[in-house]
Amino acid sequence: MFMCRFSLLLLDLEEHYFEQHTAYNLTGRGPEANRRTSGSLKICSKSIIFEPDDAVKPILKVLSSYYLSPGLVAVFLKKVTFQLEVPGKTEDVVQMLLQLHRASCLDKQGDQTAMVSNIKQISINHNFFQHVTENPHMECVAEMVSPLVTNAGHVCITDCNLYFQPMNSYPDLVVQIGLHSVRRIYKRRHGLRPLGLEVFCTENDLCSDIYLMFYSTKERDELYYYIATFLENHIAECTAESYMLQWQRGYISNYQYLLHLNNLADRSVNDLSQYPVFPWVISDYSSTQMDLLNPASFRDLSKPIGALNTERLERLLERYRDMPETRFMYGSHYSSPGYVLFYLVRVAPEHMLCLQNGRFDQADRMFNSVGETWKNCLEGGTDFKELIPEFYGSDSSFLKNLLGLNLGRRQGGGRVENVELPHWASDPDDFLEKMRLALESQYVSEHLHEWIDLIFGYKQRGSEAVAAHNVFHPLTYEGGVDCDSIEDPDQKIAMLTQILEFGQTPRQLFVTPHPQRITPRFHNLSGTPSLSSSELSPSSPSMESFEDLTEESKKMAWSNMNKLASQSRHKIHKEAVTGIAVTLSGDSIFSTSQDSTLKMFSKENGLQRSMSFSNMALSSCLMLPDDKIVVCSSWDNNVYFYSIAYGRRQDTLMGHDDAVSHICWRDDKLYTASWDSTVKIWKCVADDISSNKRTQFDLLAEFEHEAGVNTLDLSPAGTLLATGTKEGTLTLWDIANPLPLNQLTCHSGKIHQVAFSPDSRHVLSVGEDSCLVVTDVQTGMLLATVHAEQEQRCFCWDGNTVLSGGMSGDLNVWDLLSSKVIHKIPAHSGAVTCMWMNGQCSTIITGGVDKQIILWKPEY
């Protein structure tokens, strides 16, 4: 049976394969029957290829330099003539070859490219449609990308399917993908140009269903956004920030997270110049046992490969200093087609032969030993390569010479066969299993963010890259060269060849330090003294991350938050409710309102007291720990202290020049936020603030802002402060130091509320821009931005699930990891303006513009 040996790997860069015909090769002298060799004639843009039916005979590739004769195509190559007869279609083939011959003789004005483009302008055959009722949405020319080759054809997308029809019908007549089967889509750079699109129909991040390269970014983007309409929340979910949040909290493994980051950074197994890159994590390849509890077993993930050896680094830096602009530290990249095929030569020999002009590398330079390769990466003058995902996968075939390839003999005389493994691995499968264990180990989990900073993050470019000794050749970076501006075809191909063979730096995903992963044995997230270990460590039960909450009642309550049931409704104010406070027993409830009153009521007895301190609105209230004093903030610039026992205003604090918007209390200290752009900390001097005596408050600290402060929150340990301004700026402060730890404008308008997560690692904020934003406390990095359908005014959260109140009056239960509203609960007839939740998360009270206060409980 005839087996096709032809491959697109036989073509040159930027060469296209058009069509094939049955043909005969006429060689030598004598009877024609003895000279005829049957086969297939492949017509390409820069050559013709003859594939004999007899697999013993070699494939002939001839450059497009020939003369034509009636009925025959006579081709000259190095004074050797091959005559190819094409039964029945000779004239058609002659005309196409004549076009190609003329184009090859034209000067370098793009005529050849234009001619090839005209040949590619074919309309897709609509007979391939799966359904006669399908309506085409868009059609254009594109190329399907696979390792080292591209194949031109026609793209058509309908209301049901995506079709790609290769112009040469190779290897299939058409590729069809149902739009409803698509799971993920990614925009891609190809040759440093934003022209690629990759489509995944399974959850396998390494295996896509099609990779297309378009001829314009506009066409690529139109197709991308059309397919995205079939994927619910795809654009919101498939972001670096959403995956970071899942990884940081342990929802996805280190391996999965790295695959996601590679996908987002344009890395694809279909593009060897941008193959997914994984780190070396183990540094010990000589011991008989692997010790994953010993830090010395691991590579320093805070440094690039080239900086791990200090002596070699010093030599590289000396050369770097002597270079003219633009300088680079490393003459080769950590990921390139050559390095990828170095690892994969035993399973992809044809690609290695294509890359190296039909030859394997010298035997001693092949991938012979894991330990030797690591040693060369540490000591070699030009070897700085990282690993590929296969080292942490489950298929060990790339370590074995299962094809029986003749890869040569080493200087010692031994044949190149299977890869030599470390002593701690009993076989290739055991090696991969232990590599996976190392990747998911405690040490790597605690330090992987440092490697991410180098490869995908803020140390990839600029001054941070220089400081981290992480500077590569300019051509490897996005924006390093504009290939479309090069008019000379030969120069353009030469530049593309250099880019594709040299390797490309991933697209930068993060511009601020990447936060560390939350791990069970964690004691201090930051080297910054201001972030204390007691604040950031989950070792204390009260500070554990949300997934490890020790109180079953809280777990139960949050798991049933979508089953909130209204217990009672109270309409006791004349204007919008602004604040809620409750005694520890829950017997008495206090509320403030824009009607300038403080109300006291209970579920059973209704309204019990009504107090007015000012003719201006009260903005918030809180209950002091002794259950005897209610503190209220007011738009009249004052803070009022109401004694429950004596039934009157006990004190007034006049400490601001504009409205007091929000207040907090911790350890006998009052925190006040004001529209005068300050937050102030006050110390209660009296021994007992609840006594029937006036109290003195001393100003301890003042935190200045550039705009009015609308909200604030204290971390559970009381050492960190978060503030939100009317202009959308979130600032994180260390209470002991009135200088910002981190500051970012995360909203485009007023921030309504900010709140720390129970583990103090994250801050959630909501604003009038209808966004919910999660910020990392340690780094100040924006982890996730969720766009709500409407403005959210207030919320409670457990670090993952959010209960928020919106402008419509509904309560929304959000899953932040999926960025979705998982339940909506009708509540108020207008905006929900404030929300209170007890310590057990079992009682919720909301207030709204409709002047109502509603008591809720989760139903179990």
C-alpha cells in the first residue's frame, strides 16, 4: 500500500504548497517503459517536488529554475534534467509553473508575493458545510500553523462552525470545528506579529484543535470576538489575574498554572519558537535519593539560568558592559526551536532534520544525559536553556529511542540511545513522577513566583531585568522589530528566520511583583518588616486562609449563602439607611440614615429609640466591644458617641474639616475617614469610655490622601489599613508608619467599600464603575477585576465568595474564581446601601435607599 512520505517540512520558510498531480519521471536512455517512474508532482511557490510511488526511491525537490516544452515539464537542476509528464493536465500545470518561473525572475518589489497571494485567493467550498441552513459570518485567507510549517487556505466561520479549507487539500480537504464545542481561545503572536489565533476544544492545555495565522490583526480579532460570544465569561475568566487567584489559593497546581501562563503569553506547542517554557527546579542529579525537604536539592528560582553560576555571570557582565547600545547579557535564549528539538529529537526526528538541513547534531551534543545537560546549563558559555512541559508530564517516550534512530556514536564509542537518567530515578516513568513531585513541592510552591517574575513578569524588561541579570537579545522581545516594515522579501525572510530560530521572550503578563502562593506551612509572606508574620501567617486559627476556616458554622453559612431567607423587614427611617450596628447578644439593632437619626430596634419589639445628633446625614455607625456605646459618623464633620445605658449623646469628636464618611474601632483606637482627604487615628484616654464622663481623644496619626476618603477597613490583626477614595484610589497602609505600602487606582470612580479577606492577604473593593477588584496585600498587584452588570454598593466576603448589594436592590452571591454571579436574591426596592454580618456569618442585615432594614439568615 502506498504511504505518503511528503511533508510540509520539505518546504522552505515562506514557501507554499499549491497542488499535486499524478506524474512520471522520465530518466536515462532506452525504452520509455524502463525509464518511467510513477509518482506525485507537488507544485510549490519556490520549487517542485516529485514523490515516487516506490518508497525506496528518494523524493526529488527541484528549485523553480526550468524550461517548459509541450506536453512535458523539463526541469534543470545542477545540469541534471528531470522530465515530468502530467497526463491530462499538462497545459494547466505548465501555465502555473510558467507563472512561478516568471515570478522567480522578477526584481524584489513584492511581485512574487503578490502573485502567490492571488493564487491563495480561493473561495471556500460551501458544500463542506455540515448543515444547509448555516449562515456564513466571515470569510478570509489564513494559514494553519503547525511546528516549523504553515499551510495557506481559506477560513469561513458560520453561526455553527469554524471551517479551514487548505488550498492544497493537505493533509485534509477541510478542518471543521463546532463553535459550541470550543472551550478556550487565545490570541497569539506569530513571528512577533499579533496575527495568530489558537482554538481549544478540550481541557488539554498542550493540545489545541487548530492554530491559525491571519494576514491582518483586524481579521484575527473579528474572528476571536465572534467565537468568544459562544463562550460564557471566557474573556473575564481566562486572564492572568483569575488564574493567579486560583493558583495562589491552591485551586490549581503549579503545573496547571504554568501551562495557563504559557498559553496567555502566546506559547504554543504548534510554534517551536514560542514553545511552552518550564523551569529547571531540581539541582541535584548525582545523589542516589531525591530529598525534597532539603532546599539544597533545588535550583534558585529567583535567578535566570545564566545567573546561577557567579563566575560565568561575571564574564557575561564584563562583555555586557563593553557592548554598544542595544546591549544584551545572553547571546542565546532560554527557549528556541533548537532547544525544544534537542529535548524531543527521539520523538520528532523529522523536525530536527528540517531545522538542521537534513542532519542530526553531533552525537556528543545530543540530549544524552539529564545530569550532563544541567551541568552544561550551569557552566556552558552559551547554554541557558530552561525545560519544556514534557519533563513534568506523563509521557516518557521523549527519553527513549523507541524509533531505533541512528543518532550516531559518542567519542567514547557508545551509540546514542535512551537518555541517561539521574541515580534517583529507576526508569523514565519514575523520573517524570519525581520531577512532578518536585514541581509541586513546598519549596517550589513558595518560590515559583520568583521565576514567574523573570519569565512572565516585571523582571522581564527594563531596569528590573537589568538588575536581575535577565537581558536577552532585542530581537527576542515583542516590539523588537517590525517585520511588516521590511520591504525587501529576502531581508524579510532572513529576519523572520532569525526570529523563529533564535527564540522569543513570552508576552509580559505582570508588571508588578507576583504574589507568593498560600501554602500550609507559611510564616511570613514578605521581607518587609511592616508586614508582620502574625498578620500574614495562617498558623493562627483566626488568620487561616478561607479554605481552611476552622469554624464549621462559617463554612456552612457561606456554602448556603445562596439560600438566604428574609426573617423580618423594618421601615423605620425617612431616608436611605447608611449604617448598621448590633449588640453581641443580637437583641438590639442600631441603624443610621441620611435622615440624620440613629434608631434602635429589635426584631421582636420593633422601634425602641430614635436619636438625632445633627441636622445633617449620619454616614455610618459601629458598636464598641463593651456593648454600651454606639459611635456614629456624620456629614457635619463630627463623630458622636451614644450611651445606650444613659440614652443620650455622651461625647462628640470634632476632628475633621469635611464630612466623616466611615469609622472603625480597634484596641481602644478610633479610625476616622473623611472627605477632607485624611484618615486619623484617635486614642481614647479615659479608663472607661462607657462611664458617664466626657472622654478625651488624642490624635495618634494622620494619613493624608490626594482625594476625599470614602471608606476604610482594618485587617483582622489590626496592623494594616485599607482606604478608598472618591477618585478610585486604593491605598494600603502599615498602621505603625503613615507612609503607603501600596497604592493603585483600581476604580474609575468613587470606591464605595473596601474589606480585607479573613487571612489578610487580599483586599476587595467595589466602586461606582460597577467593578469588584481583588488586590494582593503583599505586592499591591491587582489580582482580579470582575465587571458587574450594575454598580455594587456594599458587600461581605470570605475571601472567595462575595455577598454584595447592588443598585437594583438585589443581593448577589459571587464566586470570584469564576467571576460569576451564582445566585441573585430579590431584597430592596432600591439600591442596597449597607450590610452587616455577625462573626458566625449566620445573620445578615441589609439597609437600602428604600428606607428599609431587612434581617436575613441562610437556610440549611
